[in-house]
Amino acid sequence: MTWGIGANDVANALGTSVGSGAITVRTAIIVAAIFEFAGAALAGGSVTKTIRKGIIDPSTIADRPELLVFGMLAALLAAGCWLALASFRGWPVSTTHSIVGAIVGFAIAGIGIEAVAWGKISQIVASWGVSPVLGGLVAFALMMSIRRLILQVEKPFESALRWAPFYLF
């Protein structure tokens, strides 16, 4: 899974910056290490809680904890193998989609379809559509404001000096 995150999520985030020459590969690795760690340390708890208790209901197998352990290990192995295969083949893949799908698969096969929290799954799946749309709308609004406030004025350089701190903030 760690290799898959590096090969996909980090590459997606920093590949353009490295490819354009804006930063070196070494800098990208350092930036990725810092922010991947910070993300895990600062926001990882809520993600872990969703993965641990939100996707499936582990209370149905409370008397058989080994099933949960083996199931989660199987989910990690399955997601890791899928990420490796997709990465080697150059297919678009997501670590998040992979682990969520693997956990759902383990739950259906190992516990039963009723163990899956379908309401939470629908929220997760909805976020996969909502996030790109909202990101696109924010990018559109930012670009339109840059065009209006900086690019389409009489003195764009002076305007850029005035507005750049707000955009950077």
C-alpha cells in the first residue's frame, strides 16, 4: 500500500511540478514525506476511524476477532496487489478506492452483505464525485478572479504585486 501511495497519489500531486522542472525529484520526495506524514498525523485519525468502524460493522464478529484481523490483512494485500498491477500497467488507480473496495469485498465474503454499512459507502462514493466538481468550481473562480484582477488590467505586473499575497494566503 505504501508503494502504491507513492507510485500514484504522490506522483499525481507532484508529477507536474517535477516534470515542468519547477522542483527536483529530491525536493518532491522531501515535500511528499513531510506532507504525507503531516496528513497522517493531523487527519489520519478520522480516516482510520472510518476505515476501522465506518465501512463495516465489526460488532457482528466480536466473538471471532481473528476473522477481522485476517479480513483486514486480506484487504490490505488485495488493495496492495491491485495498486501494483494497475501502476505497472499504467492504469489510473486510487489507493482510497482500492482499500474501500477491498474492505467491502472482505466484509461481503467473510461476514455477509449485511455487515457493510451501505449508508457510509454511499457517502464515500458521493465524495468521489463531489470533490472533483467542487475543486473545479474553486479553480474556475480563482482563475476568473486572476483574469479580472491581474491579467486584464492596464498594469498587470503592479496588480500582481498587490494581489499575489492574497492568493498565496
